[in-house]
Amino acid sequence: MCIIAIANFNNKYFFIFLSIGLLSSCQPKTPRSFYAMYAQAQQANQYLWLNLNYGNTPLITDQIKEYKASGQAAKEDFILQQCNLLDTSNTFLSYIFLIENINNSYVFNPQGELITFSNHKITPGSIRNQLNAIRNHHPQLPDQPREFVSTPDSLISLYNLVLKAHLLHHRYASRTDSLEKALQLLDQSIGIEPYFYNLYLKSKILKARQNPEAAHYARLAIQYGKNAYQKQIYTLLIDELSSEYPATLETGKGRMNFKKTALDAGKLALNSEYEFNFEFENTGEEPVIITFVSSTCGCAKPEWSKKPILPHEKGVIKVRFHAEKYGNFVRSVFVQSTAQNFVEQLLLRGHVPFNHSNQ
């Protein structure tokens, strides 16, 4: 905090700047919250490089300082910051990105979109390589996180959709049009891959709109959270949903029993289409409703019946697959329902051999 005092000595006025507080100064402070850093970068039309950790680790701070001091940061097109997840305004980032260790970096373009992330050791050299790759329009492809089955490029799309939905909910929680847009973004993200936070956020927005489907998505979120690789991250949010929806802890008495959960198409020609048919039977005691079926890529389009499946009734989930790339493929489809086994993962496999005549 800075105070400007005016002193009168022999009819002459002097301006005196007083600094209050041991670490205070008249210089503007670096923003602590992600929201402020995110807005600052966009206003300045700069990229934002963020290290997300629990307490602004000195080791990472030193690596950033060394990079800046090396002269490699001469171009002012990047803002490099650390973001403390222990700050309550930043905690949501751990829910979206599932931070595993302090060696991570997330890079956003001037439009606020995540373009790459890394979980490798942070050194001045790694920062330089990552930023130069972005400057050359070839951002490094991230590694596959353990929590997800989506490909890294699909995962970046997933993260961006969930982040945008969260920001809309945070900024415009009372605006119906913004909440509707947030729900659309979340549906797109669930179409890529459902996980705890996109299901949790959808349940919260649906509840705010007094939509009874909120309880269903809360139940899905609870089950995903309890089975997640990093379930400890979600403990508080799971407890929150469990207290709001006690009945969601109870599972239905229907059961989807799939004949096969993995199908192999064998060899397919490039740009051909193939239909996978996953047959199942309700072997439980109550009707089952399939609430949503999502795939991990746009090349797989699922179709399913919206009608209740009665006990001992059989059904099929059809997935139309478009062979758009050469090589082996494995794609996942997630089936969400009111059954005891509320989520089932189905696998599509096959091979598209390279045809030399297409060269």
C-alpha cells in the first residue's frame, strides 16, 4: 500500500511517498488469481504460460527466473506465471486439469484457448523449447494423462470446453442465456469423454435452473469421482453432491449385460464406414433407461433407443465408424444409464492398411 503525503517546510511543499507494509510497494502487484492472469494476458494480446502447483514452489520459481535472465525471454509475447492452487479462487483448475505434480505447464493463446500442456520437468531449456515451438506454430503434443482415454488433441478440446463452461458459470451465474451456452459446451465435452468435473458442473447448472436431471448427473459425477485415478482431488465436491442428493448413492436394480464389450472390425478400407453392434440384455429387476452414449472421437457416431429397456429385454447400441486414418485404431464409447452398472466402456478396434496405390 502506498500513501502520498504533503509536507510544508518553510512554505515549500514536498511530496513524500510512504510505503506501508514490509513487502508493499508502489509497483502493481502480480495477480494471484487465474481469472486475473487470464484476463491480463488477453488484454495485452499475449500468450499465457502457467505452472499450476500447490504453493508457488521455489524450485519452479527459480527455473522461471533463470529462463528470463538468460535473455531467451527477449520477446514480450509470453506472460510466465505460477498459479497457486491453494488459493481458493484457483482450486477449480485442479478439478479440470487433474494436476499430478509440480512439473507442469499449461499454455493459453491470446484468445484464451489452451493450446498445449506438459507434465515434464521444468527447466529453462524446456521452457525455451516449449515457447519456441509455439512461436513456430508447432506446439508440442502433450503426453497421455493416466486419467483419460481420449487422445491428447481431443483432450485439449475437452479441457477448453470445460474451462469455457466454468468461466460462463462463474461470471454470469444469473444469466439464463449464459447458463444455456455453458450446458451446450458441457454436452460437447461429455461427448468427447465424461469425467467427474464436467458431470459435476452440469449437475450444478441444472440444479440452478431447477431441472430434475440434476440428480442424475450428480449420481454420475459421484460414481466417476469415486472410481477416478485421482479421486482424492474430488473428495470435497463428492461430499457436497452426496449431501445435496442422498438418493444418488443408491443404484438402480436394472443391469445392462453386454454380450461383448469389445468388437474388432478387422481390416477396413480408408474412408469406408463400418457399423459396430453391441448387443445387451437387461438382466436386472427394473427397467433401464440409457441416458447418454458418447464416443472419444467424431469418427464414431452412436445410436441407441431412448425407451426404457424392461427386465429380460434385449437391445443393441449401434456405432457407425468412419475409417479416416491409416493404421490400427482403438476408440472408446461410454454408455451412461440408470442401471447398477451406470457406466460401461465399449471398445472399437480395427486396422486400416496402407494402400500403395493411393500414393
